[in-house]
Amino acid sequence: MAENKEKKSSYGADAITVLEGLEAVRRRPGMYIGTTGTDGLHHLVWEIFDNSRDEAMGGFADDIEVVLLPENIVRVADNGRGIPVDVHKQTKVSALETVMTVLHAGGKFGGEGYKVSGGLHGVGAAVVNALSTKLVAEVHRDGGVHTQEYAIGKKKAAVKKVGSSKLHGTVISFTPDKTIFNSTDFDFQKIVSHLREQAYLVKGLRITIIDAREGGIEAPKPGDAFYMRSELSHCPSETFYFEGGLRSLISFQNRYHKPIHKNIFYIEKEQDGVAVEVALQYVDDISARVLPFANNIYTSEGGTHITGFKTSLTRTLNAHARKVGSLRESEENFTGDDVLEGLSAVISVKLPEIQFEGQTKSKLGSVEARAAVDAVLAESLSSFLEENPDDAKAIAGKAVLAMKARKAAKAAKDSILRKGALEGMTLPGKLADCQSKDASESELFIVEGDSAGGTAKTGRDRRTQAILPLRGKILNVERARLDKMLASEQIKNLVVALGTAIGETFNIEKLRYHKVIIATDADVDGAHIRTLILTLLYRHFRPLIDGGYIYIAQPPLYKIKKGKEILYVYSDAEKNAAVGDNADDVLEDAAADPEAEVEEGEEVVEETKNKKARIHIQRYKGLGEINADELWETTMDPERRVLKLVTVDDGQDADRVFDILMGEDVSSRKSFIQTNAKTANLDI
Ligand code: 0RA
């Protein structure tokens, strides 16, 4: 409140800065929410949700409900104290109005519960308000229901009391501005996964997400908010409530894996003003899954908390293994990588003043987090290991194994390299290389199967474009060990074609193509191969992804002939748009939607002819069905094609999917493949 007292400015002057602030948000939304694409749109939900979550973290609320309503309305309700609605003597406005209309006002009104706020995410409700054509705030407090409505960030009227209420809490409903966002369609699953994560981070908080966009629900009127649950009971919904907090998250994260010890390690402790919470368990796998959060924000690039965690974990495990004799005197210490193998961990820190770093502000910079995590973990993990000797033995055994495997893999790799198996090995016979030796203009197309390979070879510009066909079934490469992976002829071909070598002798300077383009089919097999290649690149050729050398081709999904005009389209939405102009004509023909007839895996090309509309739609199932000229025009010609640049996120996603595909758990693998068979197309 101190900050408010300092502001002596009159109501009028305040109002002007308010408008200027909100104008700035609308002029440059990216500065406040990152993008105006899907991520930015969903960021609005996180912003509003975060306020309710902070109220819960303060111990004032234990229930949050997020509802997707018709007409793109999102409603977030909590059972907290309710934002104060009484008019402040000095500023002459209520806390509610300030929170909703003044930039960065979010944290200022906080008592205890408002200590935590984080960078980009802390920008608050006013930003959401500015980017919404309509926002309604409804506060249940002091026996009444109070509402205020806003349009593009400006209040329509003063706060008014609209009824009485025995409840307490805040309900915010907003409609994102269609003129700001590329699309205002919310993605239910995206919201579900984000909020599931949040539920793990705040134990004891119940979060419900309801998709009420279909099914004849009317957009709510003020006062409805807390009474609609039963009406919505037929809508798709998810409820999350985790008493175990991060422990539950570890169980969830390990659901496809076999834990190698029974007890999940868990600690929650404050150290020098930093709240530290860590949960971990080792599983029978070689990759590590470590999720770092700072003030409940996922920090994908890690930072000081991760550094503290790794050093402490390595030191503590080494000390314990020495003490109990798991590590003999003659043996060297575990390295940081040894103790990461098979580790599944979540680290969550909370700090009053938080500093982020990095391009995307997703790296924790606050230095005090390092020492705090180190100290808390060292103490609690050594006690855990003392008290749980079976778990300790399994963990140390795993690290010893990792150490041995590391040495064996290095020896194997060294011998492969010594034999010159990769470096200077002759280019594979399957590779149709390009004529140019200038990597900066050379491109490598990785295609699936010899038939697509043949087409691509005919269609290409042989001066700069090389083609490498990979056989359909290469997924049986077992496990991700480098030496095992290289035992596969297919993978060896790819690695040799790239020219960089692998492992310690990797040299990006020797990359033979500055564009490596994965062009697999838009079906399940294609998705598998793409996942495998992306995982291989992510794990062993990461600099190629970081350097922006890896792309995914986007072959067209349909060819549409309208009279003489030929159109290639890349999605169903585009197809519908293209056909849309002639919707009347096409609709006369019941078979106008070829999709309905095309079964996954069917060889034939479904065609629909509509003589009246003269629209002819052909759906391509694989690259092999596109002829060489068409392939050139649509997918290979640098002037006309669309390529998707592969980012580290794509690599990470593939890595995760790879684990599911290759993991121990056959049933989850099956269900994954079944549920993703239709969507596996373009969205990796
Ligand atoms: C400041 C003070 C008080 C409550 C809140 C903010 C508050 C804000 C939000 C935003 C979403 N849900 C919320 N719930 C509460 C209450 C101060 C008091 O009553 O003593």
C-alpha cells in the first residue's frame, strides 16, 4: 500500500497514464504476452489464472475453476477473499478497478499472498483486459456481489453491487480481441496440461477445467458464476487435486517407466528467504527428466536452481556411495552426467524478488537460488539415503552402471572412430548427392522409402539438392545408446551423409548441407521416422538444431482443381477455405468431402469430381503419390515450398515421444500410437 500513498496525482492524471499504458499494450502486444499467436492467446488465461493461484498460495483459496464458454469467453473463478471493491480514499478508485486497469498493478495490493510474482507472467490482469473486447469482473465479498465491466481495458461504469452473496471469491470472464490475435480458438488440451502442472505445484489446490463451448450453454450473466457446475456436468472436464504436490508430479512423470527404488525423495524447506521444494526418483532408463520451476513458472532453460541442484546431487551421491562402499576406493567419482541417468526430478523455488535471463526469459538468474537449493538438497538427501538404505543402494548402483556404460560407450565409440567407421567413410550408395560441394547452398532431403526417393530424385534440382531415402522400418533401433544406434545401417548412412562425424569428433564445419530437410509421409510411419530422426538429432547432433540447419518439409495435403486453376493446399482448413467460395456448388455433391472416405493406410487416392462446380479434390497420402513435377513445384522448389524450421522444442517433444515409443510400457505405447495416429501429420 505504501506505493499508493506516494502517488499524489489526481484521478484525472491517473486516468491518462492508464489509457497510455493500455494503448501501449494494444500497440505492441508481443512485448507483454510474447506473441499474438496461440501461445499469446493462452497466456491471457495463465495471467488471469495466476492471480487466483497466488490467492491460493497465500492460503486464502483452495478451489479454482476455469471454464471455456461459447463466443470465446473464458471464465476463471476462485473462492478467495475477493478483490477489494471499496473506493480507496486517496486514489478514489477501488482495488478492483486498479488491478484491472493499471499496468503492473497486480502485486501492489497484495498482502502476504502476493509476494510471489514473476517477470513476464506478472504483468497482470490489466494486460488481459486491454486485449479483450469485453471483461467482466465479479467479486463476492462482504455479503455482496459486486461487478464491473470493461471494454478494451476501459471501464464501462463504476463498480456496482448487484446482489447479495454469502460466498467470497473472484470471477473474471473475458473475451479476447479478435483483431489482436491470429486466432481466438482456445485449445482445451493445452489448458489442461498447463493447469495440471500448476495443480502439482500448489498442493491442496483443486483446479477444474470445463469445456462448455458446445452443448447449448448460454454465455453467463453476472451472478451465475458459482452456481453453474451442475449445469455443466455433461461437458468435458478435468479436475486436478494433488495432496502430494511435486511427489504426485514425479509419479505422473514416471507413469511410463519402471522406478528402480520405492520411495520418492521429497523435501520442502525455506533457506535464506528462498522456498525450495524438490522431489526425485530414479527410473530404469538412461535419459533424465528434470523439470525446474521458479515462482511456478517453468524455466525451460534452467538457471541457478538447476546448477545448485546438480552440484549438490553429484556431491551428495558421491559422498554417500563412498561412505557405504558402493564406490570403491580405486574407482573415480561419479560425474554430473552419471547421476543424471534415469533421474526424474522436479525443482521448484520461490523467491520474493526474481530475476530471469535468456532470450525467452525462461532461465532463472537469481543467484541466491543456487546456494539455497544446494544446501537444502545436501542435507535432506543425505538423511534420505541414510534412512532408506535400499533406495540408496539402488540409486548408487544405477550411477555405477552409468559410469561403466559411459566408459564402455566411449571405448566403443573410440574404436568405431579409430577404425574410421564414420569419418572419411565413403558416402552411402543410397545417397543421390548433389553436384555442388558448397555446403551453404546444398540441401539434403531425407525421404521415406525407395519409391519416394525415386520421385524426389527425378524432381529435384540436382545441382544443389541431394536425396537420401531411408527404409520404412527403422524404428527397431534399440535404445538410444550411441554405439547401438550406429549399428543401424540406416542411421550410419544418415550420419555419414551429414559429414560432421559424431560424439567427440563432431565438427559442425564439416556439415555437408546447410539445409537438412526431413520429408516423410503424413501418416503414422512417417511420424515415427520423423520422431526417430529428430530424437537422434536432438540427442547427438544438437548443434545442428541450434544452428537452424534442420527443417521439416511441408508437402501439400490436397490438390484442388477449380476449372483450369490448380491449387495445392497444406491443411484441411485451407482446403475448406479454397472450396468455401464454391460451397454451394460443392455441397450439392454429397461426396464433396473426400476425407470421410479415405481410410488411414488405404493405398488408393480418393477423388471427388463435382461436375457442376468443376471442383476436383485429390488427397495425397504420401510423397510417393505426388509426381516428380508436382513434388518439385510444391515441396522442393526453394521459390515456392514451405519449410518448417525445427526448434529445440520440437526436438524435446520428439525426445519425449521417442521415449514412449521405445519405452518399456507396451500398452501406453499402443494407446499413444492410436490416439495420435490421426494428429501425427503435421504438428510435430
Ligand atoms: C488484494 C487484496 C485482497 C485480495 C486480492 C488482492 C485478490 C486478488 C485476486 C485476483 C484474483 N483472485 C483474487 N483474489 C483476491 C484481499 C485483501 C483483504 O481482504 O484483506
